Amino acid sequence: MSAEQVDVREVQRTVSKVVDPEIGMPIVEMNLIDKLDIKDGQVDVEYHATTQFCPPVFALKISQDLKDGLTQVKGVKSVRVVVTGHYFADAINRQVNKSAAGPETPPTQQA
């Protein structure tokens, strides 16, 4: 086996530990996970918000907790998290999935 395998059970355990900070329940118990795919070290998670107007800070926290936790699972090379059904979904998805390569280089100023 040349490539390190991702333990599906560990991915599932990690996802099951993510808690909705407003409600205090794991998002798995609330049936919010819509998709969980693992292929070649890439983990894709899609979940829906409890309501369209869930406070954006909570939706962002859930997304970031998913990404941070899954990134730590052995064999995982990259993680993409997508929230759906939220009025601020596009911005949350952009924020949580932005490149970790470092800060963008600011544009040069002209004199």
C-alpha cells in the first residue's frame, strides 16, 4: 500500500464530535450532514444549517470545526466543507475553504 489510507471510522468519529454551539448537540445527532465523501485523501463534507437565518458566526464555527478536526485525521490531505441552506452560505464556504498558503500579497501602490 503506497498511499496512506484514510480511516473512514475516524473521519466519522471526528464529524460526530462537532457540536452546534447554539443548540449544544452534535450535528450528526441533528441529521445535518448531507454528504461525506472520501477519495484519495480528499474529504468533502456537505451539511445544512438548522435554519436559513442561523447566526453566521455559528455556521462558520461549525464549518471551521469540521475542517480543523478532519484536517487532523491521519491520511487526510485536504478537506472541503460546504454549508447549504444558509443565507450567508457563499461567504462562509469561501472563508472556511480559503487556501492555507498564507496571506495574499497586497497590491503594490503607485506613487
